[in-house]
Amino acid sequence: MRQRLENYTVPWLMFAAVGFGVFLLIVLALPETFPAELRKPVTGSMLNPLKSQWQALSLLAQDRVLAGLAGLHFLVMFHFVGFIVLSFSYLLLNGFSMDQALLPGMLGSVAQVLWTGAAVVMLPRLGLWSCYIRRTTRHALFAVAYMFWGPYTVLVGPAGPYLGQVVQSAAWALLGPAMNAIVSERTPERQPG
């Protein structure tokens, strides 16, 4: 992190190679689990982002719950984009060097993998709606994460962003699968979520 390279072509090529390797693994090694009778061939119109978004919004408009979830999800993502924009400068303001400011996010990425494994076990026990809305599990985790990021960091010390990022990763690990499962449950079979 401290090399200060003049040209970042090699690191970006390495990232691209890893991404391509993941793509090959998915295409060549992972079997398709979607039932054959529900699969559709890929058509050119599917690659039109405006048409795809219009179709998705049309499905949402048919279900008040999905429309509400879409609105809630928009607000969640809006707050998270704000968090991303502010977090790096916030860390610098609190004495982190530019190199150190990357570390909480890196820890969060590792924690996300571990939390996702735990979510596979927890989601069936807690229930989709509990993880997404009812008992506000995920929202409570965000609140705890921001307490670590904010007051804990200011009052106690620099461990706050690390702890906050780990807790925040738990919230995201519950959000994604719960949201996807709820959408899949509420969309017709011909239009899988």
C-alpha cells in the first residue's frame, strides 16, 4: 500500500485476471440450478438496460410489498453511498494515514465472507422478514456499527472503524440474501427475482 506506483496497470491487470478467473469458475465448474423449464434464451432485448429496468419496475408496481421494499432499499443504499463518501475523509480527520484508512474496509470484506456463511445458517432460523424488517435485525446492526464508527472512535480510539466495519458487514450479510429471497417469493415463476 505504500509503494506509490507511478503506473497501476499491473495491479489492475491482476484484478482483471482474478475477475476473469471467477467468471470461468462460474461458467465451467458451477452447475445451473434454475429449472430447465423456466430458463429463457438470452436475447438482444435483455441487454437493453432501459427495457430491463422498465420490466422490473412494472413487476414492482403490481405488488405493494415489493414497491415498499424497493423504496426502503433505495433509502438504505442512499445512506450507504453517503457513508462511503464520508468514511475515508472521516478516517483521515481522526488521524488515520491514507494507507491505514483502507484497512477497515479490507477487514470488512473479509468479515463479509464469514458473516455470509453464518447468514446461511441464521436466515432459516430468524426468518427472512425478521432479518429484513420485522425485528429490524439488520437496522439495529447498522445502528451499532455507526456507534462504533462515530462516538466510539472519537471517545475511545481508533479501533472503532474496525469494529464498526465488522458489524456493518453482518448487516449487509443479512440484507442481500433476505432481500433476494423475499423478491423471489413474491414474483411469479415466469419472472424469477
